[in-house]
Amino acid sequence: MSYFDCAILGGGPAGLFAALSSAGRARELGRPLQIAVFERNGRAGRKLLVTGGGQCNITQDGSATDLIDHFGDHGRFLRHAVHTLPPKVTMRQFESMGLSLITREDGKVFPASLQASDVLQTLLDQCDSLGIQCIYHSRITKVDHNDGVFTLCSGNQTVATARTVILATGGASYPNTGSTGDGYELSRSLGHTVIPPRPGLSSVAFVENSLGVCSGISLESVSLSFTDQEGKRRQSHGPLLITHTGLSGPVVLHASRYFAVTTDLTLCWLPRDDGRPRQPAEIERSLRELCTVHGSANLSTIVHRLGIPARLAQWFLQVANVDGSVKAAEVGKRVLGSVARILAAQRLTVSLQGALKHAMVTAGGIALSEIDPKRMESRIVPGLFVAGEVLDIDGDTGGYNLQSAWSTGFLAGTCAAESVLGDSSGS
């Protein structure tokens, strides 16, 4: 049985960065530590390899303050971690490890090779150079804590003891990469509360709706309104993509963290410039003005001129039981009002049933109230640190979730090393 000063459970982004920061901080303090990463798969970083379509959007080039605004209601928890390791410092750290980066106009940062495998190999090479052990095919199924020592078990076998443990096992989305929620059970067994995991950054499926015939159509901006699981009314706006089976695009992905298994959405297809939904009367006036100017045009053409794709305009008119071929000059107020109401506030019921398997991230996880945000250490079990997606926090698309992994992993690893060495000057 092996002994380690710091045992990291999970060889994903948060776990590998935690291992590197722990080793780095120990060297700064003049005493190398025995550090190991326990990974259930035969290799590390399987989920990292599929991020960003395999290109790995490692962060968003912005300020720490801007970053935390992209984590829904829980961004404040990340304030200390992200200020400790902001995006600019993350980028410098990767570059110091020999990884060249590129920054796109939208602020997304990628490896210059656009290969996620290069990011992973950079991390693994650095672990090797610092003497960090990566122990593969080792699924830790039980963690005990007695007299300041952690005992790690795999099945019925005790495999190691450790002074500190960093839980970085990931969430429950993309289970074929090994993210099956192991960390939730481990944390529960140690006394932690787990907010039920649910899909984050997920597309949604239609519940008995024919909009799928417009599959492939995207809109630059729509407004969504809905009631979340706690009864709070929410609104978001942004690009939307219609698929064969449902809805996707940033406006849906970013809002999905608040959806129930089944959610009623109200869509405004023609929001104002600031994203707020337009009132039906406002859209009706625009329709009437277009009908006056283009009286010989078909009604479907008029709706298209408002900014609705032609195929989608035809679908709207079918839903409203309106003949789209009628001349605009012949359309009465009742018909225009009916079309305007659909464009301003169409109601759709969508489902997240089974979505956790393909969601980009997991919402829910270890309750944040039980973790010290300045150390990423458990308030319940001294010496237990937590990092990454296993926490009840999830971000928008665009490199935010990986930056959260780097920042929380860095802080957890640094503080774990200081805990072992009895120095808290850097926390």
C-alpha cells in the first residue's frame, strides 16, 4: 500500500492542474511532496480530448470579473479562484509549458495546433517532469478519513493512504468518457450534500411539436422566457438553432441549467435590440406597415421581410391557420393580430429527458456552501479539497468551464500543498 502527501482523484483538467499546482507550490516551499493522480480510465483527460469539437477552447481571453458573470447564479463562488488564476495567467502558464496558443476575435483561446491532444500531452509531460505519479485503471470507490489520514479503496482493496485528497472526478455528463458521477457518492460518504446533477449546456427536445420541419434554420437573436425549477421567472436572449428534434444554440444551452425535465418556454422570435421581447401590438404595427407598402406581396413574404427565414415564416402561418399566399393588401386586422401574437410569444414545451448523457457539462454537484471558496477545502472534512465540475457550478460555452477547472484545480492544489507543509502564506 502506498502513501501520498496529496492524492488527486480524477485525471481531467481540474485534477491535472491541481497536481501541477500542488507540486509547484511544494517546490517553492522547499520540500517536494509525494503526489499521485488516480484515474479510472486507461488514460487521463478523455473528456478534455472532446472539448471544443476536439480543438479544446482552453479559456476566454477576458478579465476575471467578466468571467464570473458567465456562471449563472453561482459565479460569486469562483471569485477568489478566478482572481488567483485568471485567464491571462492561465495562458502564460500553458505557454511556459511549451504550448503555443491562439486567440480568436471572439476571445476564445485555443492551442495553436487546434488539437486537444496537444493540451493533454503538455499537462502530462509537465506532470512527468515534476515526478507526479499517474495511476491508471484505478477507480477509487471509497474514501475514509480518520485521525487526519485518508484511506483510499478500490473495490475491496485498500490502495493508498494520503494526508490530503483532492476530489476532481468531474460530473455525470458524457459518461462514456468516465464521467459517471463517482465523486458525488464519495463526497456523500464523507458527509457532503450533493445537489442533484442535471444537464447543463444542453439542447432540448420538442414535446409534440412540428417545428422540427424547420430543422437547420438558425436565428441571430430570439428571447426565451420561462419559469425555473424554483418558481423564478427567467429570461434570456441570443442565437437559436432549430434541429430535427428540438432546439439548440447559445440561448438554449446557457438557459438549460435552469430547466426542469419538462419546461414551458415562451419564445419571442423578434426581440428588441437589447434582447427584451417585443409586445404583439408592436409586431402587429410593423406587419401592418409592411402590408401597406408591399400590398401586392404574399403574406408569407411580409413575415419574411420582418427578419424571419422564409421556411420558418411559412410554418408560423400554418400554425396560425393563415393562408400565406394571400395578398398583403387583403389581410385583415384579425389575421395580423394572430400572426403577431405567435411571433411575439409562441409557447413550446421542451424536454431534457435523457439529456445528461450528451450535455456538455453537469449542473448540480457538491453544495458550494460546504466548500471554502478561498481554499477549495471542505468545511466538513479537513484536508479534503474539491475542484472542477464535481462542484455545483457550471458556465456558459466559450472556454468558461475549462477556466473554472484550471482555477479551482490550481487553488485546491496550492492549498493542499500548504496544508501538508504547514504554510498558508499563499492562500
